[in-house]
Amino acid sequence: MAGIRVVRPVAGVVAALATALVVAPSALAGPPVPPVPPPAPDPGGRVLDQIEDPRSGDVPGTQYRDFTTTVAAGRVRGHVVRVDLANRSVAVSLLRSPVVTATATVPDLAARAGAIAAVNGDFFDEGGTGAPVGVELSGGVPITSSVVPGRRPAPPGPPGSDPETVLGIDTSGAARIDSVHFVGSVDTAAAPLPLRGLNTYVVPVGGITVFTPVWGGVPRTRTVCGSDTDAHAPCSPRSAEVLVRNGRVAATGPVGTAPVPADAVALVGRDAGADALRALRVGDRAVPHWELRAAGTPALRTALGALPLVRGGAPWAGLQDTERAPRTAVGFSTDGRTLALIAVDGRAQASVGTTLAQLGRLVVELGYPQAVALDGGGSTQMVRRPAGGALAVVNTPSDRPLRPVRDAVGVVPAR
């Protein structure tokens, strides 16, 4: 089977926050009154109005609070679970379904793991394969690499940011913002064949991607459709798959629809990548190797894709500042020993949500100098289990029933 190496972490990455206030026109008796023009966006200033006292029943190592603001075009309500990563009784973990192409709600993912608290994780191929946009690393084992930027449903990161940004937890238990890159190849008798990805929902044009049994039952034929920039482009007319077992080619043919056997990996190529795979014959030597490379030490134990939001105590310049929505973020201290799961309600009269720029300012005001944004909108879900109590959703998700998601960031009892 393939050689697998672990990931290491890098420094900060992250965002900015502005506001836009819209005032409805007044309806008064007498002559019509022209609508009140909206004021210019708030150039700065505080976003956070009030943060409530900690609730009772916090599990040691965690603290739940909620907050409100009325600066951003209406009332906004949010929720924070603070985690003391120096407390050895709790840890942060990637919560995910057993296969890459399976989804579940955050309460389901949290219940399976016995989590104390959790929020939804990375953006994902909603309505398609269900696979995540970015890297997944769990227990030091690479699960997925990131998708080519032109095929990501997530909003683009701010100018100058790395599209392969992740939220990582290193082997010392500290949180970091990192940038993780996939590197891989297949050793053959002729020459090495470059690999372009691991368990991704898009095989890059001209490339080869490796799929392991953890991909699941979604047909791999879907991964050779579209292009690197257009999901609606036709499927590639030149595609091929090679099944590898024990360092040898076990089968060749069209891209498969059945799950990858437990003792094998599948190499899927399109265009020039398919041509290279067709040169292989059953019995030929084929040894795939791959790794996820990240800057910094110590090694990463957990990672998932994220958008840069805050670095060095300030929001990243150039964040999206036009669409208010429910938002999910993770902030942490400079030393990475204090982490906060943050969920902001939106798309409702009781809470209008924030833009990404507003979210960045809000996280800074909550006291976290580094942060990333995760999937938002209908995916935003936060759950909490108080000491001696039952797991429950504490925010007000905009989607009902709850949207199934690919993964989540969970606070779990340390083992």
C-alpha cells in the first residue's frame, strides 16, 4: 500500500471587519417622506456590544458564553466556547464520518465522538460528492488533500492569502494556522508519475489523483467531470483508472464506480494523466507515495481546510464585506494554548449575521489575535454538552432541518 507521512504546522493567516447599516424608510402621515439613505459603512470602531457571563455547568477546560451586537445593520447574536488547551482533560479533534463522501449533522458527529462542544468545519461539495474542499488530517493520517482553487464553492481568501490554509492542532496540543500542500508520485519501472491529489472530488485536468478505501461508495467517474475552473464543463473523454495492490498493478480500465477494495488504492487520471496510466500493464511495478507538507514544527496531528480571517491581532485586509450571513470561526491565542469556537446566527430578524470582514473584527474584539473562518450560512451549527447534561444545539441554525456537513471541530474528553 502507499507510504503515508504526517504534516507539520506554520504561522498565522487571517481577516477584517466592516459594517453596513440599512435603515428602512419611514411611513408617516402627510406628504410622502423620501427614504432615509443608508449611512456609509462603519470605518472601524467596536463591533461587540455585550458578552454575557459564563453559563453554569461548564465542563472543566471549557467556558460557554453568548454575545450580542447591534452595530452591523441590526441585531446580531453569537456564541463562544472557550477551550483551555493547557488543560489535559480536554482536546480538540476533527469530527468526521468514516468515509470522505458521507455527511452528517454536527449534533450527530458530536454525539458519535462523545464531544463536549463542536462547530461545523470545512466547506464541502454540497449536493455533489459530499467531500471536503480542503485538507483533512486526523490522528496524523492524511485523509484528503485540497481541491484546485477554481473548483471550490468557498468564497476566495483575502488578497495575498494561501488557498491551502488550514486550522491545525499540533502534536503538543497547540492550535496553529498553517498552509498544507500535497506532494506525491507513483514509482514505476519507466519513470515516476506525479500525483496531484488525495481523495478529492476533482481530478485536476491532465493529472492523476489517488483514491483510498476511505473515499467511500460515490462513483469516482464524477471526479473527472468539469474542468479546473468550471464544474459544468463536460466530463473528460480521456480518463482511466489503475488499481494498485502490494506495489503492483492489479487491474486497469475505465474509472471505477465500486468502492476501492480494502487492500488497494485506485489511481484515476484524466487527459494526459490518463494517457500515462494506460501505459501500465497488470503486474507492472507501481508504488504510490504521498504526503501533506506544512511549514513549521511540531508536526500536525489534526488539520482541516479554512479561510484566513485574523493574523497578528488584526483582520486580514480585503475580506468580503458585502454579504451578511451566519458565520463560523475558530480563534486562538498567540501561543495557541487557548482556542475559541465561534458561531454567529444570521438570516433572521433576531440576528442578521455578519460579513467576513465584520466577523474578523468581532473575533479580535473577543480577544483572539489569530483566527480562521469555516463554512457558514446554513452549515453554521454549534453544540454543547454541559457537565452532567445532554448534548444540545445552542445557536439558531438558519437551515431546518439541520444541514448535513462533511466535518466538524470538536472539543472532546482527552484520552
